[in-house]
Amino acid sequence: MLKYKTFVKKTRSGGILKVVREHYLRDDIWCGSEVCVECKDETPVLEKDPCMESNLCTFPHYLIPDTNVVLHQIDVLEDRLIRNVIILQTVLQEVRHRSAPVYKRIKDAIHTKEKNFYTFTNEHHRETFIEREPGESANDRNDRAIRVAVQWYSKHIPDSANIKVVLLTNDRLNKEKAEQAGLIAYKCEEYIKSLIANPELIDQLALTSDDKNEITSSKILFPEHLPLSQIQAGIKSGKYIQGTFRANRDNYLEGNVFVQGEGDESTEILLQGLQQLNRAVHQDVVAVELLPRKDWVAPSAVVLQDDGPKAEDDEQEEEEEKKLQMKQVAQQALKPTGRVVGIIKRNWRPYCGMLSVSLIKQATRHLFTPADRRIPKIRIETRRADSLAGQRIMVAIDGWPKNSRYPNGHFMKSLGSAGDRETETEVLLLEHDVPHLPFSQNVLSFLPKMPWTITDDVMKNRVDLRHLCVCSVDPPGCTDIDDALHCRDLENGNLEVGVHIADVSHFIRPGNALDQEAANRGTTVYLCGMRIDMVPELLSSNLCSLRSDVERLAFSCIWEMNHNAEILNTRFTKSVINSKASLTYAEAQMRIDDTSMNDDITKSLRGLNKLAKILKAGRIEKGALTLSSPEVRFHMDSETHDPIDLQTKQLMETNSMVEEFMLLANISVAQKIYDEFSECALLRKHPSPPSSNYDILHKAAKAKNLVIHTESAKELADSLNDAEIDGFPYFNTLLRILTTRCMMQAVYFCSGLDSDFRHYGLATPIYTHFTSPIRRYSDIIVHRLLAVAIGADSTYPTLMDKHKQAALCNNLNYRHKMAQYAQRSSVAFHTQLFFKNRGILNEEGFILFVRKNAIIILIPKFGLEGTVFFENKNKPSPKMVFNEEIPTLTVEGHTFNMFDCVRVTISLDASNIQHQKIRMALLEPVIPGVSVPPPDSEPEAKKMKLDR
Amino acid sequence: MATVQISEAEKLYVVHGVRDDLRVDGRGCEDYRHTEIETDVVSNTDGSAKVTLGHTNVLVGIKAEIGKPKPMLPDEGYLEFFVDCSANATPEFEGRGGEGLGIELSNTLYKVFSNKQSVDLKSLCISPGEHCWVLYVDVLLLQCDGNLFDAISVAIKAALFNTKIPKVRIAEEEDGGKEIELSDDPYDCVRVNVENVPCIVTLCKIGHRHVVDATLQEKACSVASLLISVTHKGLVTCVRKLGGGSLDPESIFEMTETGKRVGKALHAPLMELLQKEESLGSKRQKVGFLG
């Protein structure tokens, strides 16, 4: 049967368009129940004995939730207790329209076999399709469609089966109308509370705004948000500005709105104070109104944290706000300041964190403190506070009414007890949006079948290099070996050097599930003692890993060089290699140094090493930077996986040997793919930092009577080399650490959409990533491009689409950044574990930065950075003078300069179970009332902890 | 226009018949052929109608779009006409053959309909000087068997009656900007008042008499015809002479009188029919093009 669906819509250009769609109705849509005899469904989804024990519905029943129930109570629906649910097409479409994440989750639930969720396409069913009536709103029509479907079900299911259908709706009118029509309808809360099997499910119920029992006073705390139509009109007229809200990590009363301008331009608008922030949560898309220029303020350098539940004592808060505004600042420091007038799009996600149990006994409302400090505390309702305390939990925000100091949310799930290695790892993976679930069957189905052998088909377009003396050099314990090297003398006296990279693109074909998964993951994430692979293990640790004594497919880059490391000839080819040895850096170094060894591998290594030194010298001559960052490595206990020792990474000659050739290969490949595909080559660039970034470096050097030239990379490298202070050997390293902080992020980009290709840090005009396809997706794309360029593989449309390429680059850059953050968090957590049982340590450190109320200290021994605060909540602050120009901080007469050597105590601060952290306190220089006594006297140390 | 060749004898036969008020197909001089009307036949237009007059078959679709009012008439909307002479109607229209006729027809239609006496153009205004509704009237000739103008005019009147313009609202913004807002309910729409919309009566001078609704054969016997558009009150809004021959003043006067009388009589049954069809609502079984 054919029907027409007609609706009128407004086009973007302001026109009015009448749209007519044909809508076909069918009579072969099955009800999906096992008990049904009429429908010819071969695999019915709904069970014949649906068993959800409930006080309200004592009979077997199927559930039909309405749209709002699915949208708001998806956490409950996802619970394994809730089964045999009929999701109507009307509901599914509305959910899809209103929230993509919820839509994905409900789809996942439908696909989970054990949940017995059935999608009933009521909109195409001849008997359940209804047309919108005159005077009926779209919502009313949908509600009616749902009721009609419920009615149909209750008539359709044979009476003998004794199964009823229950409509779940929170809409009062809808419920009334359903009851009038003789249907069984309950409010979601009523129903969930009636479930016998799991009373804990109630905690996962989202708080709906019509809940009468608001804890907060009826006092309106925030200005009303403007309706969307008004916001859109305001943005169009330029009255309001649209941007992404970014909360300040260190100060909960401050945030920025990042406004994307034309092209690359972007501006930031400062927001200060709760009223101005007006319930914006980190990452929300908001509309802001600029304040008049006289109200503009400067960002404060104060570190402020929202401590504990103090919804009632506003006074303190106001005080804090005042403190923010009090300081007099120079006019030029003022930033455009605005206030949030409305939220365009909430970007809420489930947050990890911990429960701060309410001080009132028996209370069911508690505050939840997210792990991410940029997210405000969330008020949730739970009766399990006691068991949840001390656990890492996930919470979702439901809403933020204007009379509530905190957003309302609900409990989703518990991740395990805080401080556990697994729990904390899970938390940091979730918080950094690292896809870490096991690979799905669909993805795994694209893996090659084992046992895998090299067939003649594979050998087509491939060069046999199995005879070459190839070896790999990697860190110890590395199982995903993606590069191997060789070097041999040629008859004409020149040298042949080859870099062989695992041929991952041979196994991962464009467009399949495996490829999409890898593209989404973007990179392998290395955490302490753990690796989250980008590609399944079969590839990463076996078929693609260039292990010794097995035949492996490779993509080779082979140069002919003279003894001055000048490239005479470059050749790219797909190949088959057989690595003769997998060495660690130390082993390789030993072979090179041991003059008694003269086998092929060692000779090859020596040749490589010699060339690498020349290459490196040449690179430094051109202005490549050698920067440093304090990297630490944990020695893990093999049984408990707890860190037992900590050491900073040691660099050997062989490290730089491998690095040199990888750089060379990357540069050669970058040039090749850019020459072939000037529009769609995937390259990597490192923009030169704006000169203002170097301000802190200039100031720091000036304080030590040195001058650092930053006009070019070359000058910077040279002046860093010259910056030495007698008797202070670590100074140069400190300076390099500081320089690293001044740098910009290196990013992937598509050559067709950019003109600046330079890699500043490496001082090369063009660069890309080619050498680690096992752990980076960018390299896979580069492999594909190169393979097309040399005619070894065929191309495909998305590879040549520069906009798709650019979108991919954005994802890769995002994943790359998140992986770095996750890695840092992992190191930080393991550092905490390390210090956990060591009591209070007494160490020497250097001041890295001077802040307004604190100094940041680097402990070279542990590569550890920490902050010493001079302000305490419960103590009068010492007298502090901050000089921004030099910069220095004078505390009670003692002046702290950058790079000053200090002694501090290090301990794990576990007093705040929410955020365990490494705590540093000043030991030397001794400043009365500020510094702490040496840690050997136990009682004093305890007192220090209490001071917090 | 589509023509037929007839012999002198046939011509004489027709002329003599007309003289005796008996036409070839048995009609009197002021009788129309059998007429069928159906509205709402094309779903993606805002109003449509199909009219069959004898074997003449025309389809009219009306689309409402937002446009800018004409500078001279800032508070009025307007109508645009386009006549497509499909080669279906007659092989003569093939290629660009129908173009000339199409332009002639649409010009005439514009004169007849797009004036504030016929249609309440002020009701098509959304915001004076800025936005108004423009009704695009598209006429498709499906088959030609004489008397195109009358058939088209009836179809246009029916289609205008059927037209439902979405209701829009002008939202004034604080800074003076204006935004058009569309009602969310598809049933929420404005109708066009068709009370004063005229119908065209074409009178063909045959011999000493004149006939309405001439067939192609009769047309071939006539030297000139007079097009009169008449409202339901009998008001003549437009008169045009068509054809190469001349008409003496007396017969023009006579023809106008006849036209007024016939035209006036045409409106009442037409409106009655349209209202009857409308009252059937959405349950009406549509005939469309296959019926």
C-alpha cells in the first residue's frame, strides 16, 4: 500500500519547500515474539517466557519504552536485567534525530542477542501506521503512533500466551491516554523501582527535571539560558558569538571560549566567575555575549580548586570570585571577556571519577568528583554510597537546572576500587577517549588465515631480499618490530643502505572493518607495562613484526650512498626479507664496540653507525634541534606489575643510529609521495613557534646572563649548545626542557590543503611518517600512497580525496594527542604507586617555573615534576611578591628564581582520596613558617599532611 | 495552434449547422462540451488541477515560493505563468514548435489573472517590500482539441482553489532584522480566495453567428474569435480578439453579451463542484491520469 508523507521545510537560503515522500506500508512485518503463530518470523527475538520479576507487573510481559525513556534512561535499559523490550521505529527515529550517542547505544543493545531487544517497524506496518491529523503536533502524533503500536501488540499476541505489553512513559498525558485506551502504562521510575531482582538499578535512573524533591533552595543561582532560536538569531546578527567552551584545568571559576574564525584564525574569549560560566561544561558548544570593554579582565594565575560540597556557603565562593578580580592588571593584559547566554550543544559524555560521600548519614544525594578537573562536580542519587566510596565510578550528567549549584547526574557503573592498577588504567583510557575494547569479530575476520605462507601471488611486484643481512634494533622486550636495516659494500666502492619497514598495508586492505578500526584507533598506545594495539596482535606481534629468522613482507627504501653519506640513488620497492637478528640497543652497541666481532651483522651495524654519525652532524648543521624531556622508565615487578624502580631513559649511540635512518627514510618517502601526488600526500609538519612562545626562555636565560637567539632553528640550536654555566651541568638540560615546552605540536596534514610543509624541529622542508605502520595509521596511508607511486598496488577513491584525507588527519592528530596524554597519566599514576610505600623522600630539585602562588619543581633523579604551593587554606598566607618580568617570587624575604636549586620532600598525598598525588614541600632554603622540617622526625611529617 | 484541414463542403455544413443552432456534435451555440475536473492531482505542488474539455486535456500545477515584491507594488505578491506545450498534445509542438503558442498563452493568462481584481494579491504579501509569495502557475497541455483558453482558465481557477500556502510568520528581532518562521504543522496553511478569479470564454464567429467552446473543425471555419474573461458577477476583466479576420462592432457587442452570460453561468457549477470535492477530504479516491 502506498501512502504519501508530506511536509514543508525551510531551506538554508530561506525558501520554503514542500517535500513529498512515498511511504510504503507492508503486511509482512512480524511481531517478533516466539509465542506468535500468525507471523512467519523464522527467528523471533522476544522470548516466550519473558521473566522480569516486578511488583507492579506480576505477569510475563514485554516492555515498550517511549522516546524520552530511551533518551534519558538508556543506562537502565542497557542493564542486563532489562530484557524483552520492543523498540518501535518511531522511537528509534526520534532518538536518532535527537542524540547520536544514545542512538548508537540503543542500536548496540538491539544487536546484543542476550538482551532480546526487538525493533518493530511500526511506521511501515499496515495496521500501525498513522497519519498526522490536523492540529496535531509532531510529538503528539508520535505518542499516538506509539500507543497504536502498543494497542496492536496487545491485540496481536494470542491470549493463550498470557503475555502482556507494558508501555513505559514519563509523559503524564501519554500515560493517561494509554490507560483510557485500556493499555498498561507505567512511569519508568515506578517500573524500575518495582523490579525485584535488582534494587540497585534505581541508582542508574536519570534524574528527571520534574522531580519535586530538589535539594537546592529555590533560589535561582544562574541566569536563564536563551532559547535556541534566539541564540541563532543573535549569532546571525553578530550579537552573540558561537564557540567551544574550555574549562580551565587549574581554576574552576575560569574558562575560555574558543571561537573558530575565518580560515585558520581563531580567538579566545575569557569567562570568569560562576555567573559568567552559566552552567557551561567543558567542551560544550556555547553562545557568548562579549562584555563591554570596561568589564574586561585578565586571566588569573591563581590555582583554585572546588573543594568539597559547599552548596550552601556562597559567601566563601563570592570571596574567591572577588579574589580573582581584585588584582590590578596592566591594560594590555586584559582579554576579551564575555558571558555565556545559552548552550547550543551539550557535549556531555560519561565521566569517570569518585564519589564524595555526603557528610550527612543516610543521605542519598552525594557529590561526584570527576577525574578530569575541568568537569564540575556532579550531584547523584544513590543508596549505595558506602559501597561506592573508594571506588572509581562512571557518572552521566542528566541536566543542570538554574537553581542548582551543581549539575544532576546518575550513576552508570563502577570500574573498581580506586588505586587499583586495572581500575586506574581503565579510567585513564576512558578519560582520554582511547578505544581499548577487544577487536570485534567483524574486524578479526579480515585477518589472514593461519598458517600463513608467502605464495607466488604475493611475490608479484616484490623483490626477493631474503639473502641480505638485515637486522633490527629495538628497545628490550619489543614485540612489534616494524623496522629493520642493512648496509653492505657495493662493487663500485659505494655503500648500499636499506631500511625495511613492515608491509602492513599488504594485510590491511582499504575500506574493510579492520582498516576502519585501525583508522579510528589511529595509533597504538603505550602505557606503563601495557600496550593497546592499533591492529590485532596476530599482525602487530607476528605477521607484520620483522622478527629474526622468519620470512616477512617488507616495504624497502634502499639508498646507494658514498662514504660521506651522500645519497646517490634512492629506490623504493616492496620486498621479502629474512631478518638475521633482532637486537636491543644495548646488544647492538656491544657488537659495534667489541672489536673482536667481525661477522656480517656487526660489519653492517658498524657501517650504519658510521653513516648515521655523518648524517646527524649534517642535520645539526642545518639547524635540527636536540631537545630533551625528562623521560622515565619503570622497572616492573614481573609478578605484581608494580613498579619497583625508576630510571631515566638512557640514550645510546645505536638509538640515534636507528633514528637517523628512520628520519632519512621518512624524508625520502615524503619527497617521493609529494612529487607523485602533490594534492593528497599525507605529510607531517612542525610549525615554527610564534616568537612570543619564547618569552619565558628569554627571561630565564637573561636571569643567568645568557642570551638565547630564537630567530631561526639553527640559531636556537647553536645558542642552546653554548649555554653552559660552570658548576651547573644540569643547566643545559633544564634549558632544553624549557625550550621543548615552547614548541608547537607537530601535526599531520594533507598536502593539497596547506602550503607550509616545514618541520621546524628536524629542520627539513618536508617530512612524513613511513617507518612505523604497525603502530601508526598515518604510516599505512603513506605506504599505500608510495605503493601506488611505484606501481606496486592499486589506488582507491578516498586515498585521492584531499578532504577525506584532511578529516583523517584530524582524527590522527586527536588520537595522537590523546595517546600522549594517556601515556603521561599512566606514568604519573605509576610514579604514585612507586612513591606509595617509600614514605617521605628528601630530594634535590630545580625550579622549572615560578607561578604567582607556587613554584614548579623538577626532580632530575625521577624526571618528576611537582608544585610547591605557598598558600594554605587553613593558614594565613605568607607574604608573597610576584614579579612577572623576571620572573621571580619572593616569599617572606626569600626570592625564588627560575633554575634555583632547592631541596624538597616528596610524598604521596593520599589524604585526598579523590586525587592521590605526589606532594612536594619545601625543605631548603629554610623559610620560617613556609618550609618543612626534614622528614626523619615522624610526628612533624604527619603534621605536614594535616596541614593540607 | 493546432489546426485541422477541412474541405469547403464540410465548412459549409458546419456554418449552416451553426446558423440553425445545431452544431456537428449536437450542441447548441452556447453549450460547452462534457467537462471533467479533478484537483490535488500532483502531490508535490501546492495546488493542482486537471481539466478535460471534450478531448482537450490540461494540467495546472501551482507552486508557492517566497520572492521579492515588485518595486512598484511593494505590498503585493504576484503570479507567474508558464505554459508547456507538450508534444503529447499534438506533433506540431515537437521541438520548439509549441514555444510561440506557449508564450502567447502565458502572456494572455498573465493579463487575465495577475491583477488585484482577479486575485487578492495583497494577501500574498508577507512583509511589504521584502518578502511576498510568488505563485508559479505551470500549465501543461496534454491534448489539444480546441478551446484551450477556456479549459486552462477553468483549470487555473480550480488549482488556485486547491492551493494551500504554508503559513509563515515574520519574527521581528531586537536589532530590527526579520526572520521568516515556518509553522511546524503541515495542516496549518492559507487558502487563496478565488471568488473573483475570472473564467475565459472564447467565442468563435462562424458565419453570422458565434459559438462557445469551438472544436478544431469549427475553429477552421471561423475567421476571428473573441476572448472574454468574466468574473462570477459578470464583470468583464479582459477582452482580446484572436485570429486574422475582422469583426464588426455590432457583433463584438453581441459576442460580449453572450460571453458575459455564458461566463457568469460557468462559475456557479464550477465552485459547487470544487466545494463538493473538497468536502470529501482525504478519503476521496483519486482518479489521476490513469482513470
